[in-house]
Amino acid sequence: MAWYHAAAVDAEFWFGPSDTRDAAIAKGRAHHGSVRFWVAEGKPFGNDLDVFEPDAAPVVDSFDRINEHNFGEDGEGGPLHWDEAACADLSRRLNVVFAQWANEHGYQHGWQLDLGEGEEVRPVLTLAEVCR
């Protein structure tokens, strides 16, 4: 979990992350100036990294298309029927490798935030501003 700041509690864009509430408030004051803003604790939603279908159809189709010249006439000698267990194993392995790659390159998180309840932060008024 981390802390974020935004111009409104229902803002489409929240800025952050900050490690603490106080750090988010400090960044919010620097960003928003002397107007009120909101802070909330949250975390990015995780992306679904199991992108390869159980039957690994995109990989199977690509393999067949790229290698069709090796199948002989009328497809003889080619993989006319992919084995279900082998495809499930391929799908599992591809998902493991893809998840590792996504985590290494920052694709494991989505752009949407799972935010907690927002807290309004009002500007700090000086005595001169109050006496106007």
C-alpha cells in the first residue's frame, strides 16, 4: 500500500505513490499549491498475466502458419491435431515466463488504483489571510 494525492476525492487521476501519509500531503501541497486536495491510501490493481489461453490457440495458429511449408501436400506430416495435454502444458509454461517478464518490466500493475477512503487536506492559513 502507498499514499496518493488528487485535486478531488472523485478525481480520475491520483498522483504518487508516497510511502507515508505525511509524504503524500507534502507532495500534494507542492503540487496543488494553496488549495484543498485529497489524500488516500491505495495500491494499483494487478493485471491478469495468464494471457495464454488454455489451448494456447495464438501460439498454435502462429506455429502452423509459419511452418505450413514443412507439412507436405494437403497438410500431411503436420500437426493436424494438437494434443490437449501438451497444449495445456505449453499454456502453463508460457504464462509463467510471461509473468516473470511482466514483473521485471513493470507490467504487473494496472493504471487504475484500488483506493481507500479519501481524506481532505485543507490549506494552511496564515494569520494575515484569516484577518482579511
